[in-house]
Amino acid sequence: MAGFVDRLLRDGNAPLLEQTLRFTAARHRLIAENIVNVDTPGYRQKDLSPAKFHALLRDRVEARRAGNKSAAGASEFDDLRAEIESPRRGILFHDGNNRSMEQLMADQAKNAMMHNMAVELLRKQFASLEAALRERL
Amino acid sequence: MIDGVNNNLSVGPVGGAGGRVTAAPAGASFADTLKNSIQEVSRLQQDASQAVQDLATGKTDDVTGVMTAMEKSDLAFKTLLAIRAKLMDAYEEIKNISV
Amino acid sequence: MFDTLDMGASGLMAQRTRLDTIAANIANANTTHDAAGRPNPYRRRFVVFAAGQPNDPAKAGVRVQSIKLDPSPLQRRFEPGHPDADADGYVSYPNIDMAVEYVNALEASRAYEANVTMMEVSKAMINASLRLIA
């Protein structure tokens, strides 16, 4: 019984969206640390690349479609890890900090939108399943 | 008189679920319409699922397109559910007709 | 996700300390005597930030590591009649440039606002996630 429900939740888009939420939360933490340390001398900005995350996700989707069934219960998306990198963009100021407030604000806004969008889509997935199960609107 | 009634009515054979229940002329049967509707709903749901997947993996930027596709599939699915509920109610009613 | 609120709080505190220091500089721009009344011109102060929370440097955040005195030379103005004038008639005034202090104050308040915005975004994201079970 539990296996059937597991499969139901695993085969759709819910795992992708869950990983997206994990990513946006982790990225927000890094951006927050960057904003807080905007005047700290010698501090280097940290970031997670959304492009690399999307590429990783695409690979896992392909693997799932190709039928590489992992062990019972495990999802192909569970062990997704993105690497924290130090982007080399921006001016290096005299105090050794390569801050850019404008870039941080823009990244923060985009990340928050990605997060909210993933939450709404995930909610819709669960709501559709529930409607079907209830056999009622 | 009873024979007359039997001869005048031309009710078709009662088939499985969705079989002809009216003295309908030749044309699309209710079963075919229902089957097409189900296929349409399934297609819309697959489109929506693919659209969400593309958005989540970064293949597309078109948020409005994805939301529209999701809304369409959701609406179609709910319509199908409503039709099913009506059919079930109709079936219950007919079943309870005492002969 | 909730630790971003702690990070924001530490940022607010740090920028506030910086603003206080700047305010002290502006207030003492012409102070030539110290608290005991002896001739001792006020020296410009500035804050040095470091990464890490104030009570736990291992956690992400920012703290004021120290408040240092600016070693640059004091201003010397020619006022022969002043009681504190030296042998050449010059009086030493604090090494504070108003324009620099104003710009720094502006930047500190901008950083303060950025911290507030970040905390608002954190709250919005957490609330959005809560809608999953609503």
C-alpha cells in the first residue's frame, strides 16, 4: 500500500519541485549571508548557480525516463547536490570584498520568485491528486 | 394492446456502460464522445505535466503558458469528474426505478 | 531558512553600530578637549566588521570586530589667538571630513535597508512554503 502511494508521488513532477524548493532555500541562505556581509573586509561572495542546478535536474529527468529504476523507495532526485561557488564577477574593492548590492538584490528577487512559483506548482500537483482521490470537486 | 406497445417502441439493445440508451439515429454514440473526452483530458494533463517539467528544469521561461496549460487541464479534469458524478447519479436513479 | 533571520539581525546590529560611530564623529568634528578637559583633539573612529555571529563566530552573520582610531594626521588650522595654539600658532582639530562622514552614513543606512528587505523576503518565502499544507 505504501509502495503504491510512493510510486504515485514519485512519477510526476513533485520530486522535481521538491528539489527546486531545496535549492531556492539554500541559495537564499547564501544570498542572505552575502547581503549581511556587504561591508565586511576580505569577504568573498558565495553563490549557487541556477543554470547548473537546472542542468543537473534535466539529467535526472532523462535518467528517470530511460528507466534506470533505483532501489525501492529511493527517488532519483534525492541526492541532488549543487556546489557553492565564488563568482568572479564584480569589482574587487580595496577592502577585498567583491560586493555588488544591485546584483544581490536582483538575485534575491529572482530566487524568491522561483521559490514561490515552485510552491504554487507543487500545491497544484497535490491538489489534483486529492481531487481525483476524493472523486469529488 | 400490449402487443401494439411492443411493436411501436424501437428501443435499441442495452449494451455495457455508456451504451445507447435512447432511440438515437446513426451518428456519434455517447460511448465514443465519452472516450474522446477522456482522451482529450489525458492529453491536456500530459501537456500540463510536460510544461511544468520544462519550467522546473529551466527549458522554458514562459510562466503564463505553463499556468494556462495547468488551468486548462484542471478545468477539463473537473468537468470530467462532474460528468462522471452526473452519470453515477443517473445510473442510481434508473437502478431504483421499480418495474 | 530561519537562520537568515538571525543573519539579518546581526547585520542590523552591525550597521547600527557603524551609524552610531559616524554620528559620534559628526558630533565631535570640532572637539579639541577630551572628557577630562585637557587639550586632546578627538580622533576619527571607524568600525571593522568581521564575518560570523557576535555570540558564535562559526555561524553565518556579521559582527563588529573592533572600533579603531583613524591614524591619519589631524587638521591644523592657523589660529594664533586660540588658547590651545602651539608655538607656530596652529591649533589641531579632529581629522574628520564631513563629506566622508555623510557618504558613509548614507551607505550604512542603505545597507541597513538591504538587511530589512532580505528579512522580509525570508518571511515571504517561509509563508509561501506554509501554503503547501493550507
